[in-house]
Amino acid sequence: MVYAYIQNVPIGEDVYRRVIDAIGPEPLEGSLLHLCVREPDGKLRYIDVWESEEACAQAFEERIHPAVNAAFGGERPSAEPTVHRLDVLHATGSLVESSWA
């Protein structure tokens, strides 16, 4: 089954865009969906769906953390925002189904 989570992040859109630019245009292996949404209070929230928790961890180690590090000028924040794992009961849609084909 897929691995999914939400995460409230204490950054603004400008830092988020720098992170995305540093990750680059090549898709993250194992990522099925990444949404960055603006909450009513202006803060950002990520909603992510991955093929597996292992694929997510590998992407963070190889691409995401280095990109965050670069976006913060060489030093990533010491603490990660809390990840709230979602208990996925059912997943459907072209992204999910094509990954299991």
C-alpha cells in the first residue's frame, strides 16, 4: 500500500520555490503526488503520496534534504516539521494505478 502524509512547513512561498528549483525538474523516484497548499493563515502544507515509505526516505536522503540545504544557504534547519502519517484505507486514480501496473 502507498505511504502518505501531511506536513505543515514553517516556510514561505519564496523558500518553497527555491527548494523546488534545487530539486530540479526530474521526478522524484517513487513519488506519486506532491501538493503544496496554502492554508487560510498563509502557512504552507504538504500532502504527499509515495509508492512506499522506503522510496520516500531515499528521496529525502538523496534529493530533498540537499535541496532544502541549498535553499537555506548551506545549512538546513536542525529540526524537521512533524509528519502526520495518513492511514490510507483505499487509493485509486491514474497515478496510483499506473505505479502498480
